[in-house]
Amino acid sequence: MILSAPHQRVYLAADALIAQGIWPTVQEVRARIGSGSNTTINDALKTWRESFLQRTAQAARRPDWPEGLETAVEALWQNACNQASRQWDSERAHSQQQLATAQAEQAAWQDAAQTQAQHAADLSTQLDAALARITTLETALAQAEQSQAAQQTQLAAQAEQRTQDLAAHTAALADQEAEHLACQSAHANALAAQKAEADQREAQAYERLEGLRQHLYAQAESERAQFREARQQWEAEAARSQTEARRRESQWEGRWQTEQQARTQAEAALAAQQALLLQATEQQQWLKQQLADHAAELNHARTTLDTLTARLAPAPLVATQDIQP
């Protein structure tokens, strides 16, 4: 029988293994020749086993045995060899199936591991982005709180300045009133002939001045009450804004998966704070306008007082001196 080159190498390797007392298998033969597919080696080994068994049977023949016994022994040996070969093929097929199953499971585990790694990387990226956005919102919130504090300090300073201005104005009115009374006392004797008219004019002027003073005082108290109310509203809104900001910050740390919703709420809070700042600015402008109106009223009162003072000037003293002998 003419053998191909691959089959010849398998035959030679199998013979060498038998010579070493090793039964040739596909793995043993492939390890010895260093190449060849498992199918080719297995096919060649089948042919080699048949040849080897025939040669063994022929070598084991005994001429003194009856022909029937020799034939029966050869058939029994051949049957045992065929059964061993089939069992070997079955075991090899089962081993290959287990190997294929293990390789498939290993590939599945590798795919699952890669998927988990990719998922973990994606989650890490999302977490980093969420933390960056939270840091940005915290910075914006801190800036807004600083702006609120500065605005509150400025409003408090303006209120203090306005209180001082009102106190100075009240003192000025008191000084003017005292000066007016002193002037009346100095010219009381000289204005004896016109005392009744002067007293009437003085009473009228005093009533007007007192009414103006009471009006200014009531207006100042009203503006103070409005300012205190506006300040209390501002502080309450600022406290609510800070409480809401801390609550939202806790929600961001505990529920980063809802970061978009938290971001919307933070933007709404910032918009509300900006609206409050705008309202405070408008309140400040209104207070400035009230101060300007109040200054105009003070100027008008000062002009009225100057007019009354001019009208009560000691002009009639000249006529009185002319009448003296």
C-alpha cells in the first residue's frame, strides 16, 4: 500500500512510540511530528492500528494450534482491538466536545467581562461628568450667596445712613423752631402794637410747621416700616433659597442618576435668586426716589420757613421808633 507523506510521518511516529512502550494517540503523535491536523492524524492512526493489529496477530500465530482455535483467537483479538478503537474514538469525541464547550464558556465569560468593563468605564465617565456639573453649580451657588450678602450689607448701610439723615433733619427742624421762638421773644416788646396779628400769624406758621413735621415724621416711619418689611422678606427669601439649595445639594449627592432634574431645579433656584436681586435693586431705586422726594419736601419746608421768617422780620420797629418823643 502506497502511503502519502503525512501518513508516513504518522506511521513512523506511532512505531517510535510503540518502541518506547507508549500507545500512540493523536496528541502524542502530533507532539512528536510537530504539525498536521487532528483529523489527518486520526485517520492515519486508524489505518496504522489496523496494520499494527494484523502484524501482531500474524506474529502471535502458533503453528501447533488447531486452525479453528487460531481463527477464533484472531477473531477475538480483532474484536477486542476494534472495541478498544471505538471506545477510544468515543472518548476522544467526548473530550473534544467538552473542550469545545469549555472554549465557548471561556469566550462567553470574556465577552461578559469586556461588557462589564465597558459598562464600568461608562459609569465612571458619567459619574465624573455629574461631579463636575455639581461642582459648577456649587460654585455658582456660593457666588450667588456672596452677592446676596453684599447686597444685604449695602441695604443695611443705606438704611443706617437714611436713619442718620432723618435724625439730622429732625434736629435741624428743632433748631429752626428754637431759633424762631428766640426771634419772637427778642421782638416781643417792639411788636406790641401788632402782637395780635403776629400771634395769629405765628400760630398759623407753627401749625403749618408742626403739621409738616408730623407729616415728615409719619412718612419717615412709614418708609422705615416698609424698609423693615422688605428686609424681612429679603432675609426670609434668602433663608428659603439657602435651605432649598442645601436640600438640592443633598439630592444631587444621593441621586446622581437624576442629575438633569437636579440641574433644572438649581437653575430655577438661581433664577429665583436673580429675581430677588432684581426686586432688591428695584426696592433700592424706589428708596432712592423716596429720599429724593423727601429732600424736595424738606427744601420746600425750608423755603416756607424762610418766607415765614421774612414775614416776621422786625420791620415795624422803625415806625415804633418814629412815634417815640
